[in-house]
Amino acid sequence: MKLFKAILFSLTCFLPFLVFGNDSLSPTGEQCSSRWLNIDVNAQTAGFAAKRLCKPASWAIDQMDHCGFAIKEKLTVEVVEDLRHPFGIPVVGRSDSSEFSVQVASPSQCRQLAREEIALAQVEFHALYESIVVHEVIHAVFWQQRDHPKNESVSEIAGEYVAYAFQLLSLPEADRAKLLAGYPGAPPSDLGPFNSMALMLNPLRFATNAYRHLMSVDDRCEFLRKIISGEVEFDDWDQYE
Ligand SMILES: [Zn+2]
């Protein structure tokens, strides 16, 4: 079941946020000014300067740091040419908690994966690509915070909720509004809509729900603390087997 779950998350987590335009090639290896970030590029970045990844990565780190969840070691963000799940399935991002690193697929790979996602067609390409970096960096920071025995009860869905909410928050307002318009609705009143089945069936609905819900919470930092501590619980995958 773990195996299937891993595939599922690769598909549901990554496919929704990918629509890109054609750009020129400019491989680069520039470093961020932040002492907490290292950017490696082993891919054709298709006109997307590696240094631009510093901004979304730093933004994501700052969002968590603002709530008291600082990272404890340097995070590596790597752009790779052909990013795949161990089963061979192409994906757009990967967060490695053991190495504390993030990998993001090249823009061209992401564009191919997301070509058929109509709901994202109006979201500006660079903003979308940067938001994928945000999603993966949030994952990395989140997992590092819960890397403690007392936090074992925190589910993977909790990580997706946080990553998607901040991914949408990172989008320019106009792009976010277009995306939200495709999935109208009030903020969920509880965490019922956030489970593995919902993520599998409609990842963008899951993402917009996560954003609306987190934004509706009075004390966002306190809510994140409760998620990370396990005080706030999300549905577990096993309920849907
Ligand atoms: Zn994710």
C-alpha cells in the first residue's frame, strides 16, 4: 500500500501546477544571497534564471520562520533535467527529508506534464514555476519541524495542506484569483475536505480549499503549530483503503 501511495502522491501532488511557455535556454548555477539556500542547476532552465529560484525559496522559508519554524541547516534546491519517481513516472518536484534538499524538474518537463491541465492555463508561467518551488520548500521545512518522535502522528495530508496553501498564497494576486475562480466556494468550515481521496480526485480543488481554509484561520501560526504538533489531525489514508 505504501508503494501505491507513493505513486499517488507523485501524480496528485505534482500534476496540477504545471503550465509553461517556451523560453530560450540559459543553464546557470548562481547562488542565493541567503545563507540558508544553495541552488544547483543540472538542467536546461529554459530561460528561467536559476537566481530567480532564490526568491520563492526564500519566501517559503520566511513564511515558516515567521511562525517560529526556522530551518536548522542549509537547504539545497536543485533543478534537474529529468525528474522521476523511483517507479519511472515523471514528476515536477521532490522533497527529500533525509538529505534536506528539494528537486524541481526543468521547465520543459513541467510544461509537458501539465499541458492538459486547463485550469492552470491562465496562470502566468514564471509565477507557476516559482510556486512549485514554494510547494517543495514548504514540504522540506515542514518535515524538518516534525522530525521528532512526538510528531509522528502528523499525516502526509497535513503536509500537502500546508504546501498547497502556501503555494497558492505565493502566486500573484491576479493569477491566484483566476485559479480560485475556477473552483468557487466558501472556505471549508473544518478539515473534512482534506484527505487522500480528495487529493487524488481533484488536486486543484484540494489546493484551493487548503488556501481558503488556512486564510480563514484567525491565528495562522498557531494553527500551523497545532498541525505540526499533531494536535490538529487530518484524515489518514487508511480510512480509504
Ligand atoms: Zn506536495
